Amino acid sequence: MSEKGAARAGALLSVRELSVRFRMRGGREIAAVTDASFDLAPGECLALVGESGCGKSVLASALLGLLPGNARTSGSALLHGTGLDLLAADEATLARTVRGRRIGLVPQSPAGHLTAVRTVRSQLAETVRELTGLRGQELAAATRQAAERAAFPADHLDRYPHQLSGGLAQRAATALALVGDAPLLLADEPTTGLDRDLVDRTVDELRGHTRDGRGLLIITHDLRAAERVADRVAVMYAGRIVELSAAAPFFGEPGPRHPYARGLLEALPERAFTPVPGMPPELGDLPEGCAFAPRCVRASEECATVPALTGGLACHHPVPAQDVAADSERDRHRDLDRHREQDRHHEGSRA
Ligand code: SF4
């Protein structure tokens, strides 16, 4: 079935043909997101990946009703269990029933998200009071429990945000996101600025919260983080989802089929370490047809029309699965040759 079809049975969230346009001065229009369609199931982690500026954070803001006034949205984003279309809901409904209660947001910059002049305890208590109505001793106990759920240490609760390490600020922000027991967690670049160990720990902790049936939509440019935790991957390029795949075949065999998704993965240091040539287009000045065409070695005349996302791929000439496997084999041999060369070099220097 096309990704634009009916919502997947049992999904927490069904997004269909979500588009976002920004009206700029002089009548210019920015096509930040175009026709994005996907589902998220309970207990599932979907990673939305792509380079900076591809539209993934705008998509997240659209789901939470946090776009600026010059944005226009179309399509739908059904939050099951509420009967709500997030794109059609008014601000009062989103603030009262969605943000914090049905969708917990783990922000991009936790330190910036926390109020600098208040302790973590005070900020957590305010959120717990707001979402549960508890007071007094019960509120104090629930605040400690909220910290515990995100593994935030109780003896740091009276610290201010600037007294926290990056990892603890992240846990404080996660604790705030979990207070309302929201069935859906939306993590927007939650590992920005963290070192690799902390990235791994942070995404593992976020993934842990799906064990009780929460859905996790993680928005990241970090493919290694996505590989670590995602069940499915959606790759965005120039505002469109160009490949939507189960994570295992995407990161393993046969690998990505869309030329851009494949290039993105091959750019990783532990893979071919070869960047995708060229630069992404400006979202306010997209080329006609497939936006990846100027950078794509597989482009043909057919690519002058935009390919629809069908069967998880938006490409007129996807990389055939057997070619992907052959390329992987070539890469493995090249790695082996490189390791042998390094070994010879080390032995030579020891002699
Ligand atoms: S549609 Fe054409 S230009 Fe675009 S990625 Fe596929 S082959 Fe390349």
C-alpha cells in the first residue's frame, strides 16, 4: 500500500501528506516539508534522519503546533485515542490536551529548554502540579519519582541548570517530558553537542521508555544513534521523505535503496567515508523534479518529474538490491585490504 493510504491499524500517530510552507517577505515561499506520510506504532521507535535544513525539525514543530505565524500547513496528523488531527487543532486544545499529556517533547537543547534561574526540583514540581493537580507531600513525592524515571539523581534536584553536565541536563529534560505519561515521545535532535558515550546512553534511555508501549519519534542527523535505537528509518531530503524502511535492512543488508540515503550512510567514517558530492538545494529555490537530481549519478530525463513515495522509496531509479549487496562486498574487501596494509605498515615499523 502507498504510504499515503489508510492509517496503519493500531498506530499511535498517522501522518498523511503533511506539508509546511513559510510565506516570506516579497511573496517568496519556503517549501520546508512536502507530502510527508508515515505511521508510528506503540512501542516503536521511528528515526527521522537527514542533513541539517532538510525539514525534519519543522515537521516536529508542525506536530506540536509550534510553527511561527508565517507557516501554513496541509495534510493530516491523526493522534489516535484522541480523535485529534494535530494540524487542525487550535492552540488551546494543543496546549491543554496534547503538549506534555499526549506528546512529550525531549528538546534539542536541554540546557536552553530549562529555566536558568530555577532549580530542577522547582521546574519538575511545577510540571507535575500542572499535569496531575497534586499538592503538598504528594507533590514532593511525585516530583522525586518523576526524576527517578529519567534516572536523574535525587541529590542533584536542588541544582540549577548551569550546575548540570550535558548528560544530567538531558535527563532533567527527559524527566519533564515523561511527567504527563504521554503515549508518544518526540525527541528533536536530543544528542546535539554530546560526546559519543553520552549519545549512546541518551538514546538508550529514550529507547527504554518505549518498553511500556510508548512510541518514540527521534529526529536526528546522527545515523549511528538512529542505527542504535530505531525500528524504522525515514530519510528526508529537501523537505520530502525519500526512503522509509525497517532499520535492520537499511543499516545491514541490502542497505538503503535511494541514492541519497545510500550516500548519507556511506559518508560515515566507519563505512566508505565518502561524502555525498555537492550541496542540498535551498528550500526556497527547489529545482523542478527530483531535488536530488543535480547530485545523483543515477539521474535521467525521467527525474525531471518528482517521484512519489511508493513501497518506501521515492526514486525513479533506486539502487537494485543486488548492486547494494555487491557494493557492500566490495567495501568489505577494501576494508580488509586497508587493514592488511596497516598491519604490514606496523610490522615494518617494528622491524
Ligand atoms: S529520482 Fe532520479 S535523480 Fe532522484 S534520486 Fe532517483 S535516480 Fe536520482
